Amino acid sequence: MDSALEALSGKETDFTTVSIRKAIFLLALPMILEMMMESIFALVDIAYVSQVSVNAVATIGLTESVITLVYAFAIGLSMAATAVVARRIGEKEVQAAGQAAVQAIFLGVALSVVLGILGFSFAQEVLQLMGAENDLIKEGYGYTQLMFGGNITIVLLFLINAIFRGAGDASMAMWTLVLSNGLNIILDPIFIFGWGPVPEYGVMGAAIATNIGRGTAVVFQLCILFFGWSRIKIGLKDLVFRFGVMWNLVKVSSGGIAQFLIGTSSWVFLMRLMSEFGSEALAGYTIAIRVILFTLMPSWGMSNAAATLVGQNLGANRPERAEISVWKTGRYNAYFMATVSLVYLFFAKEIITWFNANPLVVQNGGLCLSILACGYIFYAYGMVLTQAFNGAGDTGTPTKINLIAFWLFQLPLAYLASMTLGFGPMGIFVAITLAEVLLAVISVIWFKKGNWKKVMV
């Protein structure tokens, strides 16, 4: 109980000297709760939107697949921020960690402004490109416009949280998402269904709620940084351009950007492939993915703990301790994922019916959920090892692994199985699972080589 309170309170701890089990617990608990808040919001959001129409659910699926693709740049930058900040904290260079944080925020703002203008201007074209039918575009393009136009709130929210995590201040990252997603959950029905004086916006109301909730959380994050409520404090004197620090972030983030672009572009292709089987199949797939994220997000929390431990221990010149931390975190993650997979295997269709009772939606969503659950133990190790590479600043290795697992294996298999061999959506679901298994196997082999211990950031 005392350890849980310590983890949630954000009490300053040297994660390079405490016991590895305690370090994992202190970092993972708030990170798991942080990710669970995100996944709970995703489920609540899709539950509300499911009451609007099947097209509304499909709109979210198509928009998210594309917007996640452009967020690859922000996520790659977040990986770099975590790695660099963690390394500086491990070296006891707190001021240098703060300087890296400022440059990362500068890059994030510039990136989101460009993406926002392009996405808002071409929202309808984006949906058309993804194979959306005309009635879906007419109903849902406002959602797509607002999600792209307000992307700065999402970019900065996750970027600054990555900075907090790199500093070992996981509790601050958790509380900002509690604020963000708590507001989202409250505002969602107000703007979607039009409660009180607020007009009914339908699916577009979900985007309005998201931008308000996450924008408020970003303001809170900036207050934390400027008022020194975390391990990193930023002053006005730090708000200057530092080319050397920024260029280092760009170099480290380039691998992360490529890594995520490969992963998310494959998701876009799969979403486009799913659209060939109709809105019901697409809606079922979208709901199943949201449900899966409910359990993958806590696992990402544990994976992020591994990234922080790797970065800080390498900074403290303790590579063997970094490696032990990764294997232990992977084992704990596998225990959790194995338990969840049993629930999904036995109750897949029942879970989907909580969100939509359409028989075709339930059939496709249940099939997706049960097939993907078969690979959950492999996902557990794949996620932890990927984040371990990233935490070391070795973003290039996961990029190569993603290229093999997703582009060279998953996409050809998904097309062959679903279209050529005629298995339909089931072929896509099997390809996703087998690709994740392959990713985990390759990650284990390359991690054991130990080249990640020699990367300098």
C-alpha cells in the first residue's frame, strides 16, 4: 500500500539504485493507470458514438487510421524525448534534460501547426481516399476536420507526458491524462447528443470534447513545467533555440518516425482493405480495436516503464541492470496479457454487443477480438522489447523489425488471405496476429545481441 501511494504521489526516486522490482512497480503503476485512462476514454467515446450511427463509428475508424499516420512524426519525437531526457537524468544533468524538453516542445508545435492546416483543408479528400461512401463523408467530415485542426492538443499532451516519463515522473503524466480524459468523458455526451443549451453535433461533438479536454490538460502540463512541480523545471531563460540539442532530438526521432510510419501505414492499408467489406465489417473492426486498446494500453504502460529504466540505467553506466529490468518487465506483462486473452477468447461476441447489436458488426468484431487475443503473450514481449530499444535511443532496430513484420509479411498476407484466397475479414485478422508473433520473435533475437547498449544519445 505504501509503495502504491509512493508511485502515485510522484515522490522523487533514483531508479538506477533502488531494487529493480521496486523501480518497475513505481514507474509502471502510474503509467498503467495513465494508459488505462486513455483506453477507458476510447471505449466510452466509441460507446457514445455507436448510438449515433454505424457511419459515425466507421468515420472514427477511418479518421484515426490516417491521423495516427501523421502523428508518427510526433510519436517519433516523443520516443526521442523520453530517451534523451532519461539519459540526461541518469547522468544527473537535470538542466540539460530541461533544455531537451524545451526543444522537443518547439518541434512539436511547429509540426502540429503544419499538419493541422493540411488536415483541416483536405478532410473530405482524406475520407474519400480511405474508401468512405458519400453518405459517410457527408455525416463525418466535420469530425475529421476538427481532429486534424486541433491536433496540437494531442501532440503536446503526449509529447510532454513523454518528457515526464523520461524524467521518471510518471505520476505527473498520469494525472494529466486523468484530467484530460475525465473532461472528455463528461463533455462527450453533452456535445454529441446536445444536452442543455449545447446543440447536438453528432460525431463531430466527440472531436469538440476531445480538443477541449486535451487542450485543458496541456495548459496544466505547461503549468507543471514552469512552476517546477516535476523533476524538470523550465524558466523563461530556457525558451531559446538550441541547435545542437534540437538536432540531436531530430536524429534520434528520425528512427522513431520511420518506425511508427511503417506500423501506422500498415494500419491504414488494413483499414482500407476492411472498407471493401462494407461499413458493418469496418465498424466491427473499429470497435474490436478499441476494446483491444483497453488492455494494450496498460501493457504500453509497463513497456514505457522499461524504456525509462533502460535510458536512466544506461545514463548511469549500468547496462546489465537495464537488461535485467527489460526481461522482468516483459515477464510481468506476459502474465497480465495471458489472463486478458482468456477473457477475450471466451466472451468476444458478448463484449462487442455492449457497443453495437448489429449482427454483422458483432460477427466481425467478435471474430477480430478472438483471433487477435491468440497472440497476446507475444504482443506482451514485443511491446516491452520495442520500447526498450527506443529507451536506449536505438530507434533504428525497431524500424527494421517493423519493416519486416508489417510491410514484408503482414500486408501481403492480409491481401492474399482476404482478397485472393477469399477468407474476407478473417484473413486480415490472422495476418495481424501472425505479424505480431513474428515481431516478438525477431525482437528477442536482436535484443539478446546487446548492440542497443552501445548507442549514444
